[in-house]
Amino acid sequence: MREKVLFLGMLAILLTGAGPVSGADSWQVTVAEGDVFLLPADEVDWRIAGPSDRLAPGDRLWAAPAGRAAAAGPAGLTLRLDQETQVELAEDGARQ
């Protein structure tokens, strides 16, 4: 199921023509329910994520078992994570 949601999210980005996200404040966590963790690119330890945490390129967001998260991005894009899902924001200019 995770793969289907991730695929549909990537497909939506491709269909809207959105490219890589640039800028340290382009994404912000809007929902963090249950166990949701953030690993900033320049750190080695995960920490609890909460609404209004900013996401920068290279950061990882993880919704653990029974966790759920969402982040708002540029141009009205929304990233939603269901339980046991992890994403990493691409570095500036990276293609994924």
C-alpha cells in the first residue's frame, strides 16, 4: 500500500509539472499524529516531529507504526505519509 501511495504522489507531481523543491522553508510539517520523527540532514539522531517543523533538502520524515504525517509544500503541494513510511527531501537540483 505504501508503494501505491508513494507512486501516486510522485505521479501527481509529474502531472502538475512541479520540479524539485528549492529553499529551506519550502516545506512545513502540518500534521504529526502518533509516532512521527524528523532527521535533519545535518544531524545523526532522529527527533520527534511536530506541526510547524520546517523541512530542508536532505531532511527525512518518518511515520512509524501507528503514525501519520503531512507536509505542505510550494504551489499547494501536500505530502502525506501513512504508517511505516519514510521520505527524504531531494537535495537542491536533484532529480528523483
